[in-house]
Amino acid sequence: MTAVPTFTTLGGGPTVLMLHGIGGGHLSFAPQVESLAVAGYRAVAWDMPGYGHSAPIEPYTFKGLAQSCVLLIESLKVSNVVLVGHSMGGMVAQEVVARRPDLVSRLVLCGTSPAFGKPDGDWQREFVSQRTAPLDAGKSMADLAETLVPQMVGPGSLPEGLRLATHCMGMVPAATYRRALECIVTFDRRANLPNINVPTLLIAGEHDRNAPPAVMKKMAEAIPRSTFIQMKGIGHLQNLEAPDDFDGLLLNFLSLPQELLH
């Protein structure tokens, strides 16, 4: 039996479950957990399998990650949740909504895409080897974070947000990071976008090279009840680079009555 992943929770009210990216952890959503709890929501941030104190899964696939997420939702004893997914977490969110649409009431996708190109493509292989080369050369995840995080953000990012992002990435076990990289290049849920029938908010960072605004806008056009927003001056780590603006967008979306969300 798979163990329920570990998570942090704060506040009471409708449940908002936040799924971090490949270099993250539950702490990646620390500003949002606080804002949501204050605003009357039950804020839950998980550690993806293999992160924090969550047991790793074997094989490390999107199917397995989605099953772990479903297990967590069921353990929260709620009929449905708002899913907020950043980057790889946004892919897990798409996988969950494809497999168990009954569990999701609203969807927020940030800095993510519906596919990672072709798994046999040179670009994907290049992406993985580029990210793992420093580890192969004996560097630590903390070293990797010092180099990678500054490359991911936009000119308008908050220094404290960068520090938190660097800290989170430095805490990721190298073995998990490698497994997650191998997993992420297999993702392709483009065909399911028209089937997503819950209100969906897509948040892109103007300077995000991992999930460029053009890619996210196209994605939004394929999702029937979606809203696309681009954050100016911001890169890939929207929720940490500009937490106040991000929280404003999120809370505004959550407060809109269902019937207003086309």
C-alpha cells in the first residue's frame, strides 16, 4: 500500500491543495499557505513523493504521482479541492484532473505546459543532461540551486523569494531530482485540455523560459473555461518572485462565483 505523502496544512474552509515544481517542496508555497489561511481557506501544500518526508515511489511516473495526489485528497476527507500546480506540479495537476475530474473544483496552473515535447527528442535529452551535469561533476543540490534559481527569475523578483526558492531546491535529494527530470520529459496531456471542464486560471511569467507565456496562452485557448494572466517582470517562480501579486490573482479567482467563470 502506498503511503500518503506528507504535507503542511493551515486554516479552515474550502481546501486548496498546492503542488510544487521539480526544485521545490511544501515550503515553496509558504507565502500562499499563509495568505490563503488568513482569507478563510484550508491551505495544504504537499511534498511530492521523494521530496521532504514523503516516501519515494517506484516507478517514478506521472501516473504514480497522480495516484499519490489522489490518495492525499482522499485522506483530507473532502469531496473536492482547488488544485494549484506550479511547473512539474502543474503537470501532476493536469494528470489528476484527467484521471479523477470529480476531485477537482477549480484548477490553477502556473509556469507549466501541457507537454514536454517528445521524450525521444534531442532537446529533452539536452535538458536532462544540462540539469544533471553539475551533479555528475560532484556538485551538490545546494550548488545547483545557487546557479539555476537566478537564471529562472525575472527582473522584478523579490530577493526574499529567491532565497526561499534557493533553499527549497538545495533541500531536494539529488536522487529524487534525477528521477523527476526523467519523469518530466515524458509528459504529454495536450489531448485532454478540451476535456478540462472546471474553471481554470493560467498564470504565466513574462520572462519564463521554461513555460513561455505564448505556450501558456495557447494552452488556455484549448481549455474551455479558462482565464490567462501574464505577470510582468516575472520569470518562472511566479508565486515566490511576486507573492503579493500572485496571491491577489489567486484569491480573486477563488472568490469569483462559479457562474461568472464562463
